[in-house]
Amino acid sequence: MLLKKPHRMNKFEKFIGSGFGTGFIPFASGTFGSFAALILYWIPGFENIYIIAPLIMLTTIYGVALGSKFEIAFGKDPSECTIDEVAGMWISLLFLPKSIIISVITFFVWRIFDIVKPSPVRNMEKLPGGYGIMLDDVMGGIYTCLLMNICVNYIAPGFFKGLI
């Protein structure tokens, strides 16, 4: 949903679109948005696929609309919009054992993917409006999720089992 004319955002839209206000932190807003998502993940039961998957879908869909509004208000791919980091972080954590050390490792791997943006993640950024804002982070979250699940379950399960 691309907006063609200026649209005001209400306080709720600004709060959600900015990743619970983290987008308005003047430095490292993406890291703070990812950290806010990680804190929410640690609510008991949040990792349940029947809870986290619908929240990821809702955040992604709503994030496309909010991302478009944020671009109108703040310019192309604004740092104030961190709902994309929230969705990407949650995707990164899918299907992993819920342990602090695995969550911390996943957080750092996710941040690396989000900053480096390997192909085709960088190409997704070129999509218009909220699509470009959200889909590069969704893809980065999928990369992180795949890498972490392969490491935890196949490459070094004994190492990670000791960390759980």
C-alpha cells in the first residue's frame, strides 16, 4: 500500500512504526529496535509458533503501510522506522531453543545480516515505500533463522546443547 499524498500519523502509528519508540533514539535505532523485539520475545510463551508467527505476519503487513507513511514523513528508508527490525529479529528467532545465549548470538548474527545485507537482501531495499523498508529485513531475518537453525541443529548441536 503506497501512499501518494502526505499523511499524518497518529501517536499509536508512530509508536509501533518506530519499534516501540526506538526509532527516535538518535543513534543505533535499528539495534535498539532489534533489542526491543528481543525483550518482547522473552515474555513467557511468546516463542510459541501460534503466537510469534501471527505477530510476525501482522507486524510485516502493518509495517509495509507504516513504512510508507514514515517515508512520506521522514524520507527514504528513515532511521525512525524500526518496525522492520522488530519483524526481522522475531523471524531470526523462529524454531530456536529459548535460551539467553542462543538469543544473544542470534541477535548479533541478525544485526550483521541487517548491516551487511548480502544478496538479494540489498536488492529488496530498492522496492518502493514500505515494501523496501520491510522486505529487506524479512529476508535478512530468514537468512539469520536458517543459519542459526542449521548451526544449532546440525553443525554444532553438542556445543549449543551445552548452552541451553
